[in-house]
Amino acid sequence: MTIDFSQLYAALGLHPDCSLEAFQRAYRQRLSECHPDRIHSKPIAPAALPLSELIALHSSAITFYRAHGRLPGSAIATPVQHATPVSRTAIDGTAPHHDRSTAWRWIFALVLLTGSLLLGVMHEQSQPGPDTAASTPQADSTNRLAVRSDLAEGPLELGMDPATIRAIQGEPMRSNGGTWEYGPSWLRIEHGELVDWYSSPLYRLKTRTPSPDVDRESSTSYKR
């Protein structure tokens, strides 16, 4: 991914052809302005580069300088400075004031990151899950099935809801609209209620009669 160093130069008020000394000096000045003790007394402009991005871009720019002998975007190559007072202060933090500034920067960045994570967790917890969703037809069917568990052994009767039918007869082999097929046998459901059936001798349904209009007393009851 290409790093946009133009934001860094804009935040420091510099040109890419500036010297390393001017670059480091402007960077330390910018860090001092972003110090937590001074943020409240001098508000940062809304368009200002965030502190974490400023630190990351500066680190990338220094790495680039050590590899190429020039700052990113500069056409002028300068001798690489390996051990100057400026670089040792920036890297090792030997100056007491800079050491404290570095510690404050990391603490401030850590607080910002922790706050962002906590906000994300709170947002996730505030979202309603599947268990808290409004009642659905499927949930109502499950409730009816639990209430009518005494009918789970059958037989099927007119007016039963789909959930009870499934508990007694099981899932259909094929569903065609309101008709549930069990081999040569079938059930018909309209408006959520059982209204008709045909129980074939080749695949008996759990009904008392082959069809609702057959005289029950003259029919052979379904044997479980």
C-alpha cells in the first residue's frame, strides 16, 4: 500500500526537499503542540493530522531516509546521518523532556485505542440479537407444538396447525403449495390448518380414517 507523505509535510509545514534537521525540528515542535498538557489550552484544528498517524508517517519517513539517503518525495540525495545528536534524541529519547513526551504520546494513543474498542463492544451489545427479535410465525408454531406435546403420537385431526402435523407425521417428502405429499398419501393445509387428507394403504398416514369424509366407525383405525 502506498504511503501518502504529503499529509506529513502539510502537518509540519515543510517541503519534501527540506533538510533532515529541519524535518526533525518541525516534527518535535508538532509533538510538543499535541502534548496532552497543551491540547486543552490550544484546540487542534479539525483538519489536523491525528497524533497516531503523525507518529506512523514520521517513522516511515525516517526508515525511507536511512535506506535512500533522502526524505520521501525529495529529489535531492544527502549523506545518510547515522549518529547525529538529532537522530539519537529522536530515536533513543536521551533528552529527559523528549523522553517524557514520548511516554505521553504512547499513553495518549493507547487511551484513544482503548476508548474506540470499548465503544465498538458497547455498540455490538446494544444490537438486538435473534433471541430478542419480535415473535415470528415459526416461533409461534414452536410454542404451539410445545403446548400440544400430548398430541405428538397422533392421530392427525382436522384443524391441526403445521407444527403439530410435523410433530405427528414428520416432514413431507414433497410440498406443493398447501399440499404435503408422503408418497402416495397427502395432506392439504389451508390458512394454517389441516383441511383434508388421503391415507394410501401403501403409505399410511397417522389418521383414523383414509380421508375425513369416510365414516369413522366403518373404517379401520390407524395402528401405531
